[in-house]
Amino acid sequence: MGIFFDQDWFDARLAQVGLTRNAIAQAAGMTIDEVEMVFRDQRELEGREVSAIARILRVDPSEVATRSGSADIGPDRMDRMGAFDDMVPANPRSSSGGEGQFQVTREVIAGLHERMDRLERMLEMVLSKLDRR
């Protein structure tokens, strides 16, 4: 788990490049909930996420790793960071299809499952209240 996440720096960089936290989610293949967890220092960024975020913020991946409080980013992990670069557009707002590209990860799928579970529980509550009437 990260020790320190420099939320002010990330928000300032996002403002400088004219993007929002949603752009981070899209570029890194994360849900907005996962991004918020990172910003609250409750989740550590993975190497490919660091690389994707660095690309949209137009900074070196080591800067993102340092500012996010990621665990030791040794040479072996730095080598894997660049592997995601080809999948992330330089400007997520502009791509040939008009929609940004992103990679579906286990975290994205897990986030969708969590949301679906919450919706199902909410629907069950509503239906049970309707049945009582």
C-alpha cells in the first residue's frame, strides 16, 4: 500500500493539462471508484497504471510513482511500465473513433460486479417494500 499520495500535485497536473480524474480512470483502465481510492491513499497504483497516468499527465513515470507513494519501483518494474504506453492515447479526448481507448482490467470488472451487486440489493429492497404494500 502506498505511504503517501500527493493529491494536490495530481490535481494541479490534471488542471494544467485540462483533464479530470475521469481521464485517469479511462487511461489507466480503472473505475472512478478505484481512482478515488488511489487519491485517498487506499489503493496503490500498478506499474501499467503509473505509465498510463504519466503519459496523460505528460510527466516521467518515476515522478508519478514517487508522487503516488507507490511501493519500490525497481528497474524490473520500470521495464514493465512502458508496455502499456501503446494502448493509451496521448490525448484521451481525441482518438480516431471519438472515444478514448482503455484496457479492461480485473479491477474494472470487479468494480462493475460490485456496482451490479449494489443495484441488485437495492432492487430487492424496493421490491420487498412494494410487496408489503
